[in-house]
Amino acid sequence: MRTDDLFITVPTLFRCPISLDLMKSPVSLCTGVTYDRTNIQRWLDAGNNTCPATMQLLSTKEFVPNHTLQRLIQIWSDSSINSPSPSSSLLTTSEASEIVAKILRSRINCRGYISKLLSFSQVSDQNRKFLATIDGFSQFLISIVADTANLNTDNLKFLEESVMLLQLVLIGVSREQLAKYLMEKREKVTESTIFILQRGNLSSRIATAKALELVAMDAESKLYFADKTDLLSEIFRLATSNDSDPEAIESGLSCLICLSIPKRARTRLIKLGAVQALSEMLNKTNLRISIAEKILKLLEMVSTTKEGSLEICGRNGECINALLKKILKVSTKATEHVVTILWSLCCVFREAAAREAVGSSNGGTKILVLMQSNCSPAVRQMANELLKIFGVKLKGGTGSCLLSYETKTTHIMPF
């Protein structure tokens, strides 16, 4: 056995950015970066108010346990540390290749092999890319997931491991290579996907959402999945009911953004209560920047429908108030999403309730401050149109320079 085929070093993902040691208790800051609890607590206790890896100012010093990463570290530790011999649990690339060849050649019962290949793929990017290059392996994994005979509690673990392995392998596979095969199998894949989302553990549900986002590769696929109300409902539940696990929320939101391009999917999300749920999530103080951006992106997509605009303007302007709090507060991308939503409500659908809510929340002043920032031309144009609606005049009627507000707002800090 060649020793250079063994990937037994600690994966970078499992190392604390501060100590570079294996994390024992991974926790995530509001910036989305994960550290070992002891190290980040020591950093914060020393009076620091920045993220050590990015040096970004922290909006909150609270952190949340990263349970998914904790489980992955445990799986890796069990296979690479607690085994009598590394070679007994860690596959070499040649051994993995032999196993895949045996599976594809004889189509034998592959339960034990799938588990070993999953552990192999979780160790490093090199391993995942290696499996992705094996011709026919991705299609074989899809056939396992599409086998509706596996949809029972006795086969649940095998199905979970298969979809987790599929998700990791799909990252390195050309989407075009799988398009035709997925077209033939997608009805059964959808059935299995719903089963895992309803009954699987959190790790497999996260992997399912990520895999679904990868396979919804074209307009036809998105239209197909948009008609699956049960599927959208389960992804929505993943995105909105796992406050303690940011990865579950983020993977669910990302998948919903992908599937909500067809209008019919956005309409179904509105009926599921998406606007209220997303509005409540926006008000959380320890929200990751990446999660806030995805929430706002999804609300932006919903706001392009009449039903969505009515929902956003309802409930005494609660959602609009939550949106206005994010202007210049989260990130440039988040601010652009907010401006696009307000523009859609006020300029496209001309919702009087939106104008009143923005006016009562001092939204015009915030948009004035935004225009003094380095925003994109598109956002600046939308902000111009919003200011006209709010009765704020600009020099020359359409210019970007402010009239009397120019000197009065230069001292205002972002809200």
C-alpha cells in the first residue's frame, strides 16, 4: 500500500482558524466563521470585538454550536483515530477505485461499501473530486436514491448515506453529463427526496437540499420541482425551523432561491407563510450575514408577485420595518436586496401601505444616506425613483446630487 494515497492529515475544515488544531467544540460567529469554543471564547474575553479570521466587526459576540461540523469531525475521528489501524478504515484512492469498479461491474449489495466511500469522501476535496471523475458512479448513486423500494425505515440509514455521498460527488460532476439521466429518474428521485426530508437526520436533510439545488440545473427542472408542493414545504421547513443550526437554514434558503425562479414556486411559498417566517428571521440579532443575504434575496423574489407584495405590506408593516433596519447594516448585497424590494413595492405595485410604512420608519432619510454611499448604478437609480415617490426632490430633477439634504446628511452614520 502506498502511504501517499492515505489522506490521514486533519482536513482544513476541521481545524480552528486560531490554533490550527482539530476543533473539539466548533461554534460559529455571526460572520459565519467557525472556531473551537475555547479559543474564540479566550479571544472575546480579551476584549476583542472582531472576527479573528476576517477582522470584521461583530454585531454580536454570541455564537452558536455548529452541530453538523461536530458530527463530521466525529465521523472522521472515529474512522482515522479510534481504529486499530488507519488502513483498516481509511481507503486509499486505489482501494476506493476497486470498490467502485466492483459495485458498477456486478451491482452487488453495496451497503457496506457506500458507508466506506462516504467516509472516504468526507476526508478531503481530493477524495471527492476523485470519485466524481469515475465514469458512471454518479449515475449509480442516483439510481440508488431513485429506488423507491428503499423507502422504509429499515433502509433509511443506507438511503441517507447514499444521498450524502451523492451530494458530495455532484459538486465535482458536470451538470450536463447528468441532465438526461436525471430527467428519466426525477419523479422517483423526488419521492425519495421527500422521504429523506421527512424522516432523515439533520445531516442527510442538509445534504438532500444541497443535492436538489445541484440537480435543478435548468429551467425545465426548476419548473418540474416548482409543482411539487410537498417538496417545497419540506425544504421550507428545513430553512425556517432549525434556529440552532445555521448550515440547515442556509442550505434550505439556498435551495429555495434556486427552486423559486418559476412564479408558481413563489406563489406556493407565499401560501406556506414564507413572508412572515422570513420577516421573523430577519429580526434575530445573531443572524449570519450570509443567511441575512439569502433571506433578503428570497423576499426580493417574492416581492415580484402581487401576492407577495401584499403579504410584505401586511401585518402593520412589520416586514417593511425589518427590511429598513438592514439598509447599510449588513452588507452591500443585503442593502441592494432591500432597495429592490422597496422599489418593487412602491414603484411597480404602487402599494400605499408600503409608502406609509417607509415614511413612518424614516425610510426616506435612510435612502438618502444610501445614495451617499458607493452603491451600484442600478441601486442608485431605484433609490432616485423611491425618493421621488417620497416627495424628496433632487437637483436637476433626475440627478444623483442631493438638494438641501446634501449638507444636512453628510454627518449621518449608517443605521
